[in-house]
Amino acid sequence: MTDLQSPPLERIMVTTRRGITCEVLVGAPPSGQAEGSIVSFHGAAGPLGGEPMLAALASHFAVYAPIWPGYSELGGEEQLEDMQDFTLHGADIVAALDLHKPHLIGHSMGGMVAAEMAAAAPGLFGRLVLIAPLGLWLDDHPIADIYSLLPFEFPPLLFHDTAAGTALMAGGLDFNDTEAIKTFLIANSRRLGTAGKVLFPIPDRRLAKRLYRVTNPTLLVWGDDDKYLPAAYADAWKAAIDGAQLEVIADAGHMAPYERPSEVAVAIEHFLVV
Amino acid sequence: MPDDFRDTERSVWVDIPSRLFDPKVANHVYNEYMDQLEYAESVGFDGIGVNEHHQNGYGIMPSPNIIAAGLARRTSRAAICVIGNSIALYNPPVRVAEEFAMLDCISGGRLVAGFPVGTPMDTNFCYGQIPALTRDKYREAHDLIMRAWSDPEPFAFNGKYNQLRYVNIWPRPIQQPHPPVYIPGGGSIETWDFCLDYDYNYSYLSFGGYLAGKKLLDGYWERVAERDKDDSPYRAAFAQIIAVADTDAEAEKLYAEHILYFFNRCLHVYPGFSDPAGYRTISTIKAGVLDQFRAEMREKWTRLTWKDLVDGGFVIAGGPDTVRDRMEDMIRSLRLGHVFCLIHNGNQPDWKTRHSTQLFAEKVMPSLRNMWPEYEGDDRWWIHPYEERVHADETFKDARRQAEVPSGTSTGSMDR
């Protein structure tokens, strides 16, 4: 089963046919006997470091986690302007990795992209795991505007445990260091600025009308204390994708893969190993 | 706004609840402010200006063109400065080309056309534009408007944000090839280069005053030199809060409470609205020269005293001699050919605004003219009105004269 002591993920570089070069975090079982491959897309907050859920999954699967353009120094984000560009970039990465019908995992914004990919070409992918995906909008449950939040407002919104979440998001940054803050602001502006092309001002690019095309077996994973995307969204996704299963993770917020990596990985493994 | 506004509402801009808006008060202030601008022309100001803000408790002009149209009808000489239309917000932006051309025609060639990128509050939060794409969309809108003004034949425009099969505006502007273009901007090198690429005026509009503004203007003039452009001061404009009385003490007595009302109450903007990720370019963040634009900085302004405001150059206030000295200092040190005089501030009553306007026009303005003799007559950034232009009522009078001459019959109905 999952092992949080798994070896750390490695980094490789791939270049898509469009010409965007990306870092991809990779991991695989030491035995070399993977039970299939997974491509996993991170959310708008970006990889927070360590990626314990992915490392756990890498003890059974060949795991590939591309870093989105704008989330590294490699550039390429200027070529992504709208939802279709994001969707095709995801598919381009799968092609560049030369994978045959990988399972797709997506968290938050990454879930929005993974769902778009599956809707566009369900036959290209295996199973679909969406962890608190963005992409739908319910008028009765307006999603918080992350673009107007002040830095200290993120952790209580995104995490079940605010203190632990604050430590994870700060990533060891010293807020008394002007240069460090500048570096942080630049990175943050580039990251969320890129994400804004599909999330601003409302994270809905009409995916709802395409979800009927998703015929891949689908697992929805949701923290029971997700204050950003409340349970109504889990219900909406479940209703929108035929046969989708829902797994609720206890004591987890929107950032469930970081707060409860082991539990999330177990749920995914159970779903993917058939 | 209510006395407890800062405690009960988080922002004067974007999400200030519209239940605080009283349309009956608006009827009063719209007319009062337009009267004041018309009064400014009557005492000798060269231009009168309006700008665009949305969902804002201190700037209720979402459509400056409506105000400008009113001013164009009731004035005859002053430039009508619309500084300006946030061109990325108009769909399609030919709307701006059309409305500005209308204003230029109605005013007889007196329009100054401003093209701001727009604040994040207006552009991104109120009008939903994607921050990282705002500048790209702005550039495309600019290209479309300028071509619409200059190309005399219909053309197809296949843009990223605008696809139009037949761009063919009616009317066209009187001023050719186009009205003077002003770009209100911050301190980004991209904006300076944009102004210099097209020889547009660069306007720095803030409430931070001229001492703080010097750093930005210095950067601009360095860039002008690097680009081998002439250093005509008319390339630059600057907005400054001004209050004139008979003496310095009188100025504080008359105006302090209203200007403090503006800084302490009106500039209460939620910091989260000041800088959405993607709005500023990476190079601008790295340069770090825009700090005075940020809401955190504005929030500091809300705790300033009158002495802070005067000493810090936020406000040029005093008797005519004091104001004249400081204006000259500002104009020379920032190298300005144009100054936007912000004379009505906060809850300042009409009579005080007129008093200050009149004193400035009579006792300050004359000595500020001809401060740049080496560029005398440089009108590249100023209006070129049509000499034979007509004004409100003139066509009506013509018609009446014509009606009277041949028949001599009564025109009583017209006289009413």
C-alpha cells in the first residue's frame, strides 16, 4: 500500500510539439513493476513542495506531474491564452511523454484541465480522478475571489488546519527580507496571473456543457472541510459525470492532497487498481 | 459618505454597496461639478477634464463621454480633456473611436483623447477583464481605434479580441490625423516606450503629489533621452491637488477639512483590489517603482494631517504667492508642459471651489505661462480647433435670422 517514505520524485524536462518546455516531476516503483501510468496536474497554488500524495502513488504507478507554464522560470505561459490552450497543452504533455492511455489526476485548477482533456478526447485517457476540481459555478454557492485575497487570507480558506497550511504556503519564506518578498511577489504574480486566464474573474469556462462527453470512469475526491469549494460542488460534479464516485476525506480542506496525502493516495489507488 | 464609512465598509471602490448612493444628491453634484468645469473655462483655464471610474464612491463618472458631451455644448474655447476611456473595456473598441469623434465634432475640434489601461479596480474587478491579458487587449484596442480614425476606407480587422468585418466609423474626428492622445500611466517602461513610439503625451495621474511624482517623471525623462526624442515639456502632464485662498492661513481654514475628507475617507480602498496577479508586468514589479500606486500606500494616506499633506507636496495650498512658487517649482522640477489642476476635492462646497478656481486663474496662472520659452508654440500635444466652429444655439439663431429676413413674419413660437 502507500508509503509516505517513498523516494522523492525526480525532475525531467519535456518539450511539447507547440514548443513549450516544461519540468515534469516523475516517480515510479523501485521494482519497475508499475500498475499503469498517471499524469497529474497541480492546482493554481502550484506544487507546494515534497508532493507527498504523488510520492505515495509512485510506489505503485509510474507518476508524471507536469509543472504548468508560468509556475517555473522556463516561460511558455504567454502561449497559453484560453481554456483550449490549457487543454491542448495538457494533451501535448501526455503526447510528449509518449504515454498510452494514462490515468489523469487533477487538483483544483488541474482538475478543471483534466476534465476538459477527458471531455475533448475520452478515448485517449484511462480513468479520471478529480480532486476538488474547479470549472463549475453555482449561483447559490459563489466561489471566493482568490484574486482579491490578501496573502494571510489564503490558508484559512484553503486548509482545514490554518496553521499547518500557513507553514506550507509560506514555504520557509522570511517576510522580513525585502528581496525574498520581491521574489515571492514575482513568482506569485506569474503563477496566479497565468491561472487567471482560465480562472478570472469566475472560474467557469463553460465546461458544464462538455462534461457529458466524459465517459471515463471517474472518482471525485473532496475534503470534508473544503471552504473554498463546498460540498454542493461535489454534488454538482457527481451529477454531471455519469457514474462518478465520490470519496470524502475527513479533516481535510481544499488542499486535501497536502493535508491528508496518505488518505487521498489510498482512495485513488483503490479506484485505479481494478 | 457616512462618518463611520471606514469602519463599516471595507472599500470605497468595487464593492461599496450601492445602497449608499443617493440619486437625488447625484442630481445636485453632477450639475454642480459640470457648472464648476464650465466656470473654469470662463475664468481662463485652457482645458477642462473628466475621467472614467466604475463602482467608486468618490468618482461617479463611469461614462466620462456623457459629461464631456454636456461640457462641449456649454463651452466654446477650452479643450475637452477626456483622460480618458479605458479602451480595453469597450466591446468593440470602435465605440471609443466613434464617441470621441462625436465629441470632437460637437466641440469643433477641442477633444483631448486619453487612453488609460485602467486601474485594476475598474478594469479587472469591476469589468472582469483577465489581468494577464489586459495589456494585450489594450494594445489591440489602441491599434483598432487609431486605424479606424486614420483609414478613410472600410477595412476588416481580424484581432485576437475583436473581429470586425467592416470597420468604418461615422463620424470621423475634426482634428487630423487624430486628436491629441494622452496616456495616463504609472511608471512602467513599457508605458513610457508606448508613448514615445507614437509620440503621445504621458500623463501621470495620482493623488501622491509632485514631490513623490518627481521620481517617476525623472525616470520618464531619462527614457525620453535614451530614445533620442526631444525634451519638450509638453510630452508630459501631471495631476496636482491645488487650493488657493488669500493667505496661507486662510487656505488651511477654508480647504483643510475637505481635502482631509478626501484623503482620510474617500481613499479607503481595500488592498486586495490594488494588484491582482498578472496585472503588472514582471519587469514593472522588478523595477518596484509603482509602490505609490498600491492600496497599502493609499491606506497610509488616509491617516495624513494637513501639515503632512502640504509639506509632502500632496497638496499645493496657500495664498497666491505660495501657490505660484510651488507651482513653478513643480513645473520646473518635473519638466511639465501640462498640469491637471485638481481644485474640487472631497466635500468641498461650490463657493469654495469657485473661489479657489478664480484666484488660481487670476493670480497664479498668468505667471505660469511661458515657463518654457525654448518650446514656445510647441502645440504637438494640444488641440487644433476648427476656426469656423459653431456653438450651442448658433445654428438656431441662424435659422431664426433666415426665417425673419424673407418674410418678416412672427417667430414668436421660437422666441418662447
